[in-house]
Amino acid sequence: MTVKRVALLTAGGYAPCLSSAVGGLIERYTELDPSIEIIAYRHGYWGLLSGEKIIVDQTVRRNAGLLHQFGGSPIGNSRVKLTNTDDLVKRGLIKEGENALQVAAEKLKADGVDVLHTIGGDDTNTTAADLAAYLHEHDAELRVVGLPKTIDNDIVPVRQSLGALTAAEQTSQFAQNIIAEHGSNPRMLIIHEIMGRACGYLTAEAARFYQQWHAQQQWLPEIGLDAEKWDVHAVFLPELKIDIDREAKRLKAVMDEVGNVNIFLSEGAGIPEIVAEMEANGEEVPRDPFGHVKLDTINPGNWFAKQFADKLGAEKVMVQKSGYFARSAKANAEDLRLIKSMTDLAVQVSLEGGSGVIGHDEGNDNRLRAIEFDRIAGHKSFNVEQDWFQDVLVRAGQPFAKAEPSED
């Protein structure tokens, strides 16, 4: 099948790779075959269902390199799930009784799309595969070549998702400013809440970046610029069980000796306990169209603050969230290299008639290839047994954490 028109869409939450990935795909198609038309659906599957699209013209093709200098997504995202019929009807994207998969497939067919590039997580890419299967069953072919995007780095079996390293670096930079607040009050408790619903990768990697930065600084304790005050004193992840009382006892000793406590908290840590507490109190647990608990609504950081404040004798508590700061950043140099390799291969695969999600396949010696859609899944757990993370925990004063990985 000759490729005449390709479509791009970005979906799900932001990550520091979307703008650059869009730019990279446009650049590569323009290099190899400028006759191939390119369109982009606005706000992901929202634009596909509503017919909102951008025609990538010659001006955009000539200047696509500018997209590497920005975060966010120039074509927009949304959390539209094609299998959540009730939500789609409520939002006016489909009519009562319509099949969203059929509506989306017919839009692609009407737009003459031969190749669809999806830049998103497991839901985004597997939904695209469902669209391709639907069109095949109805005598219309569509190649789907996805790119793995998530700051959680939790797509199975992709070794490294686009944007995750940049997000971790930015999260560390956020902490470098926030932890400076330790001196704004005696006995200060700072909880740095970091995105990560079911995977602690981002929090762990950010803590490593922060500790590396911390180790490179020169301190002046004679005036109060103490290394201990600026350090990370606890790292809490969904994959680690947290003994609140034992941690409180340990951190109380830190507070008494150092004068403040700094915690890196993955927002998914302790969620089962928080949900159980809400349900026991008869409270409704808010969820998004994907069925995920709305973490920004239930405020895990505040919950942990309540658990620790009195036990630590904190005079002031600060909870700061770095998620939106980190996920909207432009890609760093390492991610730009990864994006370039993946977008180039994505275009090659599409022109050769292939499909799948581009990534370093952990099931195939970490080779960069088009991974089969039926092998793509989400919520890959972070491996807390890795030596580098154990080093992070030891430096934070948590050597016992290795013995208590979560059963979830």
C-alpha cells in the first residue's frame, strides 16, 4: 500500500517529548518523501471524533525544528477514551447508540489516512490498534505506528518511555527550589508530591537526580548552609509498603537533630489506604474517564502531611506538587536523542508497511523495534531491588525498605 497521507495525534497526560516527537515525525517524512501529506488531529481522539484537524503545510514543514524547543503539545491532548461510551455521549462526541470505534474509524477512512501515528501511553496505542483492526475487518487498511509517552516509564515491555528522563530531571530542579523553604520556619516538614499513580519510577529517578546535585554542592554550615538540611530524608513509592509509625519515629529523630524533614512522595503511595479510609467514611472516591482515582482531588500529599505532622512535632507543613511543572517541560538532550531514534524508525516502519509501538523491547534484548500491540500494557511496576535505587534509599536513611516490597 502506497502511503499518501499520514495523521498524527498526541493523547493522555503531557510529557516532555510530545512537541519534539511531532516535530521529528514531520521532519523525517519531509526528508524522505515530501509528497506525503500530513494532518494532525487536535486534542487526540477528541479531534478525531469531532473532525478537528490541522493540515501540516509547507511553512510548518520548513520550521518543524522549532517544536524541539518547546514542551507541551502544539496539537493538543485530551483524556478521551474510545471505550467509555457514557463519557463520550456526555461530552457530545458521539450520539446515543453510536459505537465510538466505528465513528473514529469512519473519520479516518473519510480523511484518507493511510498511517496513524499515536504518541501516548498504553491506552492511546492499544486503542489505535483496535481502530486498525476495525478498518481491516471492513475492507479498509490502516497502519498504526505508535510512540511510547509517559513520565511514569511504566509501559510494558518498553525499556524507556519518551519524556520520563526529562520529567525526572525537572522534578529534581523543582525540589532544589522548594527544599530551600526549609528555613522559612523552625521544625519544617516539606512533602514534595510527585506524579506516579501506580509506578514509582519518576519519584525514584528524581530522588537520584536530586542526590547527585546535592553531592556536587559546596556547603557552609558555619552560617547555616547545612547539607543535612537540604538532603532527602524519605522516598515513598507505590511499590514499597510504608510503616507510618516506624517512619515517624525515624523522621522525628531527623527533625530533632537537623531541624527539618524533606520527603519525596510518589502520589500513588498509600492510595489503597486513602481510598479505604474515604469509603469507610462514606465518601465518594472521584474517578476519571479511565476509572483511575483522581489523585489531584484526594490530595495524597495532604493525607501524608496529616499522618506525620503531629508525630514529628512539625511547626509548619508544606506540600508542593511538581507534576505540571515537570511534565510540560521541553525535552532534554538525552530525550531528544531518544526521540530522534524513535521517530526515524517510526517513519521507516510505516513506509515499509509495518505497525506496532516503537521502543527498546525488554523481551528482545532491548532492541529498538516495532513492538507488537498485543504485548503493550500499562502499569509496569518499578523494580525497587535495583542497586541504584537501593543506594538512594540508604542515603535517605531507609535501608530497611528493601525488605518490604508491596504485594500489589
